[in-house]
Amino acid sequence: MNARPRSAESGSVRRWSVPVVERVSRGEVIAFRLASHNLSERLGTGELLAAAGRCGTLRSASMPTGVRLLPPGDPYIQTRDRDTIVEKPRQRDVWKMVGAPGTILAAGEIAGTWRARRKGHALTMTVAVFGSLSDRQRSVLRDEADQIGALRDASDVEIEFDGG
């Protein structure tokens, strides 16, 4: 008897993943594969750039846009070379030994951290921004916070900005 997970039968995974896959270019897939195999550590910088250039990755790559709240321990922040994604003075804010915060990804860069605390049915998210965020980016973060509140069964969600 071949038992399949219930979520796979209902198609919930497929509904969630298909739109994401359709938006990824061939160049982005190649760039991800190069990075996931730690080729930057095995090849010199010049060799890696040459390999990416031959694949057309550098020419076809677009600047990332948007704002997301990444959960604590998200794979994006688990890279070996922390200096490439977070400035040295901010690394202690992002990588804590106990009680690691979530991070804010804005335009492809780590732009701050966030923490959530729940009291009764209310969820309060404290956002510490490293630089500044536009009003549009703050609005998107509020929408993201509402989604997290729904996942945590909170009837009221507040977001407090520290800095930026």
C-alpha cells in the first residue's frame, strides 16, 4: 500500500509552490545551484564570475525587490559567509546564540530584525531596522505581520518600529 501524505493529496503544496516556480528565471536557478554547491569556496572569485558569465547569469539577473519577514533560522541567513549578507557591525543583532530573531529582507538585503511576543490574543511585533524603510516597505511589513498573526491565531496584531 502506497500511503501519500495528506497535504500532497489535497494539492496544497502544489498550489503554494507553482506560482513561485513560474517566476524564477533559468539564470536564477543556475546562480542558486552555483551558490548551493559552495563553488565560491572551491573556485576563485574570477573563475566563479567567469562560470556565471558563461551561463548568462550575470547579464540576465535582475535586482530583487520587495520586503519579507524571514523566520528565525531561515536558510537564507544560514550561509557560511556572513559578511556577504550582513554588515559586520550588525551581525551580532542577527546571529544570537539564544533567542535568535527573525530578519527583514528588503530588496535582497537584510534590513533589520524582528521579534514577536504574544499576550492573550494580541501579537506585538517589534521591528529593529538597520537603515531606513520607505512608507511602502513599512506597509508591506504590516501586511506580513498580519499574516503571521493569523498563523499564530492572534485577533490583534501590532507592529512597533525601532529606528529607520
